[in-house]
Amino acid sequence: MDVTGLSGGPAHRRLRLLELVAQHQWVPIAGYGFYVALLTAGYYYNLTFVQLGLVDLGTNRLGMPGRDVSLVMALLAVVALTVSVAAGVVMDRRGWSRDLRLKLRLLTVVTAVQLILTVVAPQLGTPAGFTAWVVVCAATIGVGMPVTFSFMADLIPIRDRGFAAAVPAGLAFFVASLYPQQWRIEEFSAVMAIAMTPAVVVLAALAFRPSRLVDRLARQQTRLGPGRFTRPPALTASTAAFALAVAALFAVFFIDSLGFLRIIDTPAYISTSWQSPDIGVRLFIAVAHVVGAAIAGVLYTTFDWRWLLVWVYGLFGFTHLLYMFDLATAADAAPPLLLPGMYVLAVAFYTTLNFALWPDLSTHDTIGTRCAVGVGVAGWLASFLSTSLALASDAAGVTLLTHLRYVDALALLLLLVTPLLLFAGRVRTLARQEAP
């Protein structure tokens, strides 16, 4: 196995952040902290308020049928993807991907609009109003995706990108596992409004007022270099490699949401895990998220991202087998903590990979488009299409055991196919090297 991770050089195990702290270089440290905080907050917002809160709003508050809610969630995914790709292409073609201050201004506007939407959401009273709200929210998310992920090229050294992705993945899930306990739109809205209000003020001050900090952070971009998986002399990852990454991560997100939405809709599982009244249980799940993200960050830094996919597919396949076995044999016994523990390990692995990979497959001139396509297709489109399918499956009366059989079959198929594809690619590479 290639321990360089196909990075164009040896894998660095010592974090650049530690060197910055030892050298008292507070400006790049501030940029580092800004990026980690931004990604943590953004992912918590999408994980809780958008993915869980909107389902509660549509089904419980507005009384919409499951099929109608699934269609609205699919609409959210399609609009977010479309706007994201358009925004990413415009950013690259106009050079905005290199303009740190302009991206801060875009981020400020997006966050301000999302704050208004967050406050308004619990007041929605009709399916038509809900659908219109979703379209506007999806548009802001679409703009925010390439803007947010492109900050990694401005602020995070290449060797630290696994760590800088692992911290937000672990922290966002840690907080989401502990608070709020009740997954209702009112609680999500209150939490996010309190957090986003000061964030808008800080972002506006950085983006629209003269700032030596922003100017100095903008100048460090050229020193950070292109993405880890780019190649000289063109300094770009091939279109085929990028397409493979998109397809592989799409499958991961699809498997996760397809299984998770049905699992959390089962009282026996949700009341003894993510929404358990026992704080010790939820703390266990929260810590497992952090541990999984930390392991994924180390593996991402050390090995090629394709091998991390093998781990993810294997974890999901094994986890769904555990749930199926429990459904078939446990009767009325309380589900063991091993079930959610294994599940969160798999989620932490692929979330870390998703955060780090797209900037590392890009240059400063392609990062907007590639982050938009990568996060939009592999993240949003896969998650919400599978969310729609899971809701439709539930509405059609498909049992959880039958549903998980299909999900697990897909995970195990990918687990078997991925190593074969990696082996075939390696054989093809060696054959080309040996050809005269």
C-alpha cells in the first residue's frame, strides 16, 4: 500500500498547527480556527435543523403525507445542487475562488439569509409556504457549499487537512448527539438563531470593514499550495479520478441516509440511542463520533482516500448486519449500544473524508466547481434523494428488516467491488510503467 497517500510526497504525520503554535504565528492559527469553527457550525446546522428539523416540520407540524415530504426534500436537494454548481463555476471563472474577502462577503450574506429563514421556519403554516421556504433555503445552501469548502485552500496547510476535517466532523456530531434532545423544529430553530446572530455580526465585520487580519490571511494562499491529490506539471487531479470520487462518496451518503432515516423512525432504536433519556448513552454516542473522526483523520493523512472507502463500506455493511440480526432475534430486549456505536464510527469516517477530499482534488482555480459538484452530488443530492426514498419506503409499508436488507446488500456489494477496482487500477498502472 502506498503510504504517501498519492500526495506527491511523503505523508507528514506532524501537524503544521503544532509548528505554528510553537512559532507563535497567531494569524495563520486564527485562520485555522475560523475554518474549523465555520465548518463545525455549518455542518451542525445542516445535520440538525435542515435534515431532521424539516422532516419534523413537514410531517408533524404541517401534517403532510410522507410521500409529499419526500418530494419536498428531493426538491431541496436538486435546487441546492443546481445553485451550488452554478455558483462554483462562476467563482472559478471570475477568479472569486482566490478572493478571500469576496468569499467572506458571500458567506455573510448567505448566513444572514439563513438566520432569517431559521427564525421564520417554525411559523410556517401551509405546505405551499413550506415548499417556498425550502426553495429559498436550498438556494442559500447551494451558494454556501463552494464558498465554505474553498476556504480550506486559503487557510489550512495540506498536511493538516485530515485533522482540520476530522475536528468539525467530530464536534458537530458530538454536540448534535447531546443537544437538543427532542428533534423538533422549534428547538432546532432556537438553538441555531442564538448561535447565528453573533456569527453574522463577526462575519460582517471581517468582510465589509478594513481588516489587517483578512489581508494577511489572503496573502498566505500561495504558500499553502494546490490540493494534496493534484499532480505536476498541470497540478490537477484527472477528471476520471474526480468522477470516481464523486460516485464513491455518493454511494456512501446514499447508504447512510437510506438506512438511518428508517432506523431513527423506529422507537425501540431511537429511544435507546440518539434520543435516549439517559445522558450516559448519548454521551457514549457523542464520544464515539469524536473517536471515529480522529481515527479517520489519521487514516486520511496516511493512506490513499480510496482505501478509506473500503473501511467505510465495510463498517456500514457490518453495522446493518448487526441491526438485521437484532431485529430478527432480539424480540423485546433493549438494543445493545454496539449498534449505534458502530454506526457513528462509519458516519464519522465518511464525513471526515467528504470534508477533506474535494479541496485536495482541486487547485485554486478549480476548487469552486469541484467542491460544488463533490459536496452537492455526493453529499446533498445523495442524502436527500435517499431521505426521500426512505420516507417513501416507510409510507409504502416496507418493514424495517426488509428495508435494511436492501441497504446492507448495497453496502456489501460496494465493499466487494471497491478492492477489486483498486487492484485493477494498480495492475493497469504497473502495465503502463512496464510498457516500452
